[in-house]
Amino acid sequence: MPLFAMQPILRRIVRHVAQLHPELFERLGDSCSKQFLIDAKGMPFLLLLRPDPENLMLVAKSRHAEIPYDVLVSGKFVTLLRMIDSKTDSDALFFNRDIAVTGDTEAIVALRNALDDMDATLADDVATAFGPLRGPVRASIDAANKIVGSKT
């Protein structure tokens, strides 16, 4: 899928999550203005997140682009997927070097804490962003988790 075609989907996801969890912004504090670059290894693009309620952004970027960021989170796509679906502990992933985090430590800790305080998983919220397609999206996430889980 070309990057431009992904942008409306990503915009829908980030706005949906923000609408469901406005408390995330309060929990993030000053870190709302930070840019989080997510490098999901195995994906042909990077994701750039700015969780600023006044200028909310989640966009796909070319791996070849120079992208300014405050925090870089990198790991295999399936590892990051399991993390946002609360199937693995982010601290354990970090200390086992399954994910790497560089940059503004305060910002990434604030984001981690805000996500940990959510009642649902981020993966559940992503699935519900697709309305009537939430079932197939959730089933796809579950299938990916099951495949990965059986390999660990």
C-alpha cells in the first residue's frame, strides 16, 4: 500500500484513540508535544506519532526520509504488536533488548505510563476504529499474536 493511502487510516486510528481516551493527554503532560518515531522492523515504513491534542498526528514515513524525532522506539513489528496488545511487558522487552528506545527518556516513560493506565488495550482501540470491520481487524491481530506466541 502506498504511504499516501495509509495516512487517512492512521489519522482515523489516532483520532479514535484520542476520542476514547482524552485522559492520555493529561497523563502525558509536556510530552504531548514530543515526536515519537516508531520503527517496526519488517514494515516498509516508519510511523511518526505526535500525541498533541491540538495537533494530533500519526503518519507513515519513508524509511529513507530524514525524520526529526524526540524518541525512537524500534523492534520487530510482531513484538511491538504484542506490546500494544498487552501480551508482553514493555519493561521486559526493553531489558531483554527486544525493543530499543533512544532519545527523551522522560517522554517515553510518560507515554508508557499513560498507555499502561488505559482500561482496554491499544490494539482493542485500534480495532474499534474500523467500525463494522472491527471483528476482522481484531481477528487479524489475534492471529498475528497467536503465530508469534507459538514461536516464543
